[in-house]
Amino acid sequence: MEGNVNLNSNGNFNSEVVNDILNKDKVTASKFYSKVFLYFGLGVLLTSVVTLLLSWIFQVTMLNNGGYGEFFVTYMVILIASFITLLVLDFVIQARVMKNNKSVLVPYLLYSTIYGVLFGAIAALIDDPMVLGVSLLMTSLLFLSMCGFGYLSHNKMNALLKIVSTLFIAVMLLCLINFLILPFALFSGDYDAYFAYGLIYWVIEAVVLIAFLLLTAIDFARIRKIAEHGAQNENIALFCALNIYSDFITIFLYILRFVLIFSRRD
């Protein structure tokens, strides 16, 4: 009968029908991946454009004229206002995704714009395109590598979560040790204590970076599971894009700090 799944003479599913169903699932998954990366790319592009524009404005209006005090006051205002706005937008996005009654697109674009405002001030202060370019290139390579790793290891997500949890526990213990060393490093004048504090601090930074790289893989493994279950919700695609966008931004910030250190900039 038309509309039913055909059976062959052995009572099994018709292979052509099964292949047709599987191909439709692959097309659905591909469309979902395309949407996620389209929105992710849109967010990164918007952040980059706002960063370049504001960086130029800060350079022309303040830093080139020696207005460093004015710049730092402006930066602190931007930092506080951006932090509050990002918290509000995060709440709005999650509420809209849960209820699926309004589009997440506008809050997502605002979210990306706010990060552009933050990075605009940072880029103006650094004022070194080479440092920013190298950091962006390294971030992109690491990010894409972890997306590929997450795609291939989607069935090992629980193991990755255990590793990340272990890393964050290690970070907490290292932070406690550094908290105990800090008074000796500051007030005793002991070089060994100061060196130990600095060494542990950068070990913490490296471990946190590794943890966030693994979280990126976990997020993309979740995206694969959503795609394979035929998710067609536009807000879900935007929410997935926001997750990997946040991962990308976090990795970039950590990579930027390491690049600044190795380039001997304060």
C-alpha cells in the first residue's frame, strides 16, 4: 500500500526505503550543522567588525591624545555595563529557548555586539595587530580541532565530562595552594615563594584552557546528537551557535594572554 514501508520477500525492510530514510536524516543533519555554523560565523563576524571600529575610535579620540586616564575610566564603565548586559541576555536567551515563543536571533546578535565592545577596548590597549592576529589564528585552529574531536568522540561524552570535572577539581586545589603561598610571595621577599606562586598561576591557566578546549569538544558532541535526532527548531540552532561562540571567545581570551606573555608585553 502506498505510504507504508515496503517489505521484501523475507519480511525485512526494503533496502531502498531504508536508504531513502537515512539519506533524508543526513540532509536534515547537514542543514542543522549549516545553520549552527552560519549563526556562529555571523556572531564572530559581528564581534570582529565592532572590535575593529571601536578600537579605531578609542585610538583616535583618547589614546593618541594621551588620554589614558579617560580611557581607563571609560573601559571600567564598559566592563561593568557589558557584564550586566551579558547576564541579562543570557537569561533572555535561555528563557526563549525553553519556551520557544520568540526568536533568539536579536539577543544573540546583541550578545555578539557586546563582546565586540569589550574587545574593542582591549584591542585599543594592546595596539598590536600581530598579537591579535596570531591569537585569532591559534584560537581558530584549536577550536576547529576540538570541534572535529567532539564530532568523532560523541559517544564518549561521559568520559570527557569526567576528565573536565577532574581538571576543575585540580584547579581548585592549585588555587588553594596559591592562596596559601600568596602572603609569603608578597610580604616575605622570598624569591622562591614568588617563583612558586607564578609557576602555579600559569599551570592553573594552562589547565583551565585545556578544560575549556575539552568543553568545546563536549558542546560539539551534543550538537551532533541534536542534529542526528532531527532538530529543526531555529532557536535550538541559535542556542548551539551561542554555545560554541562562547567557547571560541573563552579560548581566544586565554590564548591572547599567553601570546601577550610570550611577546613580553605587560
